Amino acid sequence: MNWDQIEGNWKQFTGKVKENWGELTNDEITEARGEREQLIGLVQSKYGKARDEAEREVDTWQRDLN
């Protein structure tokens, strides 16, 4: 699934985001609005991860949606 599809259907994916990154609040997920960079930044800051590690996690999550 490409990121445009995720962004366009963000409300449908918020539950899957919450399943994967349970420490993110509903407000934070909503504010990300499906923007990949926003989600990476949230994962990075909330979990104390390096940027490249957060990117890999988001990429893996995206790939597993298929």
C-alpha cells in the first residue's frame, strides 16, 4: 500500500497505528493527519528512537498493511 492511500484513508488506519504504537495518544495520531513525516517524528520523540530507526518502523508497519 502506498502512502497516499494511507494518508487519504487516515481515519481508517488510526486504530492500526494505535495497535502498533500504543503510547501515542489519539490526539497525536489525529494531528498527524496521515503525514508520514509527522508519524515518524511522533514515533521518534515518544519512544526515544533515532530518526532512521523510527523510519524503519514506519516503513515496516506500512509494508505489513498489505
